[in-house]
Amino acid sequence: MAVMKMINLKTVILWIAISVLVGCSGSRPKMESWLGVSQNQIIDQLGDPDRSLNDQSGRILIWIRYVDGMPTCQDRFTLKQDKVVTYFSDCGIWGGFNGPVYVKTE
């Protein structure tokens, strides 16, 4: 019985590790697609941000995602000299899979 519990625990830990790795790796290409994109290009593709602010890291543009009318998470873009230098989403491990991707229009 103790051996079965140990096998089940190892299986659960393995699946959690795989889920984390797959979730994170799925969002990276989407995040990287925005690097170097101008503020106007972001707004052209995503519409006006829900919030914007300036701090020591640069200009931050925030889009809020909603599910059934309720805010669930945010996508944040930090810009320096009118170019995206970071993109962050707090939509969880799997949130990156449905995150926005920059589509070149040129």
C-alpha cells in the first residue's frame, strides 16, 4: 500500500512539473513577439489600453481580460523610447496560450 502511494505521489509531481514547463514554454513565443513593437502598433492590434502609467521602468500599458464580464487577469507591456521592452501576463501558467500575439502588418 505504501509503495502505491509513493508511485501515485511521484506521478502527480511529474505531471505538475510537465504542466509548468509546457505552460511556460507555450507563452514565451507570444511574449517575445511583442519585443521592439511600437506603442501605436500595439494599440492598432489590441485597441486602447484599459490603463496606462509611467514609472521608473518606463511607460506601462495594461489590458484587462474579462470572463463573463468579470476582470480575471492583465497583460502588461512596458515601453522605453516607444518600443516594447517587456511583456508580462498574470493570467497563470496556461494564460499564455491564449495571450495576444503580435501580427506583423507590413
